[in-house]
Amino acid sequence: MLSIHPKEIKIPQLHAYLLGAIGPRPIAFASTIDNEGRPNLAPFSFFNVFSANPPIAIFSPARSGRTGITKHTFDNVKEVPEVVINIVNYNMVHQMSLASSPYGKGVDEFTKAGFTKIPSEKVKPFRVAESPVQLECRVKEVIELGSEGGAGNLVISEVVMIHIKEEVLDSNGNIDQQKIDLVARMGGNWYCRAHGDALFEIEKPITTLGIGIDSIPGRIKNSKVLSGNNLGQLGNAEHLPTREEIAHFKDSGAINEAFELYGKSHDKLEEHLHHIAKKLLEENKTAEAWKVLLSIE
């Protein structure tokens, strides 16, 4: 394994390692204005939401790694402490990238990148009409993390108004993750698209208490077939099936073929059953997978 001391490598290389490893990162497409009322629009992937009460979003317009100069966005929020964070989806990603070009101060990236300005309701900066979700924010604090190239600046922003396009909502009024079609930054020139087969669900164990991987029998935990993810699924079960449930499952004939083919070889039978269980886990049928795995002693 490559081990690196951050102070012993050049900042551009350190930056590349961090961005290549930590991703995908959501994009804050930040709209600001300076004290002369000139708009600016720029994307930042050092960004996330950090609180719901109060609603707080934080992004970081870092200093240039080459020159140490601050970004126009940083300068603007120091002059006018307001920002609109526009969420980026696939339909606007190339225009968003164009807006990241190092245009001079006072150049309107809305115009350069072909975006439509919409007046905000609570703050002075404009919203991006093409964005599926627009967060009007007031800047509570700016924390400067350093004065040299590559240093971040945390812009702590309180969301005071949210605008959501109805076309990205589901029938319950929630944001549909397929419809919103979000994009995120990876390392280098790479992005990823949260759409189609890239999306998957994992039920959050908020109200449940799984048995844990440490409670899985060793012959299952040390399986050459089951992956760490599979063990995580098994460990999320709140309880194991009873002997009666296992016996009923076996009597149902669901795994008769496995016993008929490999019943004379315990090792081959166990391996085959682990393959069956793995397929069930891929279908999120954890209870059935446990019954398969426990069908032999």
C-alpha cells in the first residue's frame, strides 16, 4: 500500500489524490454578486449539507493551487454575504463546466455559459433557471483555512428559501432520484451520473438492530463465495430463522436439487448453497438467504 505524508508531496499531487479518492462529490453551482451588483457563477465540489435545523449548506471556494489567489465567489460573499446554491443535473453539466473557466472579474458566467437568470426572493444573487433545485442562502460565516495555494475557505450558508421544479417530484411530493438525474465530480476530468443502474437502495437501519457480522457462524463468515457486502446484509438481520422455519423452507422443495446433486459431499453442497444464498441476497431476500445457509449443519 502506498503511504503518503501530505507535507512531503506537492500540493497538485496531494489535491489529485484527495479528489481521486473522495467522491463522488455533489456540486454547489454558486451564484453570487459583488458590491457593485455584478453577478458571478461558479461550481464547487467541496460541498455538502450539514444540518436540517437550521438548514446549513457549506461549500469551499479554495485558493488557486498555482497562484494562491482567491476565487471571485469567495471575494463576493465577503462583500455581499449571500449565495444561491444551484443543484446540477445531467442536462446542464456541460454548461456548468464552461462556467468554471477562469474568466476575469466582472465577466457574467450566466451569459458565457448560456444560463437563464431568475430573481431570487430572499437574497440578491440570481438563481439558475435550468437548475432543478435552487437554494437561496445567507452566509453566516466564512472560515479561512489557510493563506497559501490550495487552502480552503468554508462558506457556511443558511438556506432561507428552496425552489424545486415539480417535474423532479414523485407522486408523494418527494424528489425522485431517477427524475432529478444528478451528477457529481470525481477525480481529474471525471464525473458520474446518478441515474439508471447506477442507483440502488439500501434500507437504513434506523429503527432496527442487526445481529452484526460478529454473530454470523464462522463457516458462513469465512465463505469463499460471499462478499463483505453479502455479510453486511446478513448482519443486518434482526434475528435468525427458527429451526421450524428452516425445516419448513427445506420441505418446500426450494433447495431439493442442491441436496440431490451434492448431498454426498458436504463441502460441495455448502459451496453451492452459498451461491444460492448470494443470488438471493442480490435480490434483497435476506431471510430466504439465511434459511439456505442454515439448512445444513
